[in-house]
Amino acid sequence: MILWHLGLTPIVVWSVFRDPRMDFRFLLVGSLLPDVVDLVALDPAWGHSLVVNAGALVVALVAGRGRKAVRRALVALIIGSLLHLFLDAVWTDRDVFWWPLFGADVPSGRLWPRGWNLVGEELVGLVAVAWFVGRFSLGEPSRRSLFLRTGTLVPPENPEEAP
């Protein structure tokens, strides 16, 4: 589920925060972070645990103390990671979502969808990515270059057109 997260995460975050200073590059990396962590750890608990992600947020806030740019980047990373949990509906699996609060044993199972669910989510993600790129005119070289260099987005000219 790559496009599902890369497409929906920035739309949700822009809709909620509308912060043109947010570094969306870190947000996008964070949106994939739980899956990467779980693939490396070979289990579905570490990356998809709210406890682990909340701990990472505390670490990010402490590590970024007194350094606004570092804090902004780390918080964007964790926001992406937390939104990943929401988009995966991880709260439906108590043992994973609250791990290790209900026991230190790593929960078994699979968090990633299969078959048509996976295809459907990736298609929705593809549409979301295309819509976001179009809405922020990231196809234009100057806007794309700004995004790649700074991670920031230039809002559409008409505020009513914003996502």
C-alpha cells in the first residue's frame, strides 16, 4: 500500500493544517514508515503500534528542542506515521495498536491487504496522487523544484480551490 498512503496523507494533512511551511517530503516518508519498520523487523507490531509512534513523537519533540527546522521535519515525519495508522485502521487490532501494553509478545498476523482490497486501495491512492499533483500544479517545473528543494507547497491562487 504505497500509493494509498502517498496519495491520501498529504491531502488529509493539507486539509487539516493548511501550513505551507510544513515539509511534505518528511510527511511522505513518514506515511510509509510503519510499513518499512515492520518489514525490517519482520513483524506487524513495531511500526503500527500507537505506543511506539507516540514515543517517537516525544523523542522528535525533545530532539528538536531549540531547533525549529529539525523539529518541524521530525514532527512532519511522525504525523505521516500516525496518519498511516489511521489509514490502515490499525485500531481494529487491539494487540497491534496498543502493543506492548497488553503483552510483550509480538502479535502475529498480517496487516497489509491482499487481492482486490490492495488493488482498490492503490487505485484510490493513484487518483489521490494525481489530484494532489494537479491541485498544487506540481507538474510545473518551478513548483516541482520548490517542492523537491524545500518540501513546501504553494497553495492554489484561489483559496476556494484548495483541497
